[in-house]
Amino acid sequence: HVFVRAGSVLCNALGSDPTGKKVADVLPREIVGRALYFQKAACDLMAPIDEAGKWVRADGTEVLYRAVLLPLSDDQRSADYLLGAFSFRTIVNH
């Protein structure tokens, strides 16, 4: 799975623009397996999937997030793309 386009909220959460990069190469290690599982589930079920989770940045800042994935299809049988919505907030742990 590759990011075709990423909005500013996701870019801010990740600290860089993931456009054109593989999901597994961009997402934090703590959530990449879970994210790929939910992407597959959305495609297999051809239904929206939501998830929430967290990861910790290198500086100790905790990122809490919510995401929704919506499969898009040309033939109503298989997903061609996933449209995602993403929100987050940070918690500084000192």
C-alpha cells in the first residue's frame, strides 16, 4: 500500500509528507502492523473501518489518533483505493 496523497493533519502527525511512500515505511513501528490489518479489512469487507491508537515519538511525545478508512471501488467488488480521515492530539510526557 502506497500513499497517493496525504493531508496536512497526517503530515503534521508523522512529521513528514508520506505521499508516494509505502505505508509500512512511513508509519511508526508501533502501529504499522495494525494499520495494514485495518486496510486489508476495509478492502476485504468493502466497508468503512475505524480505529484508534497511539504511538510515542522519539522525543517522548505521545500521539493519540483516530482514523477511518473507506474503500473506493470502480466495480463495487474490489477496492481500488482507500480514502482515509485522520485526526490526532499529542500528550507531552515529562
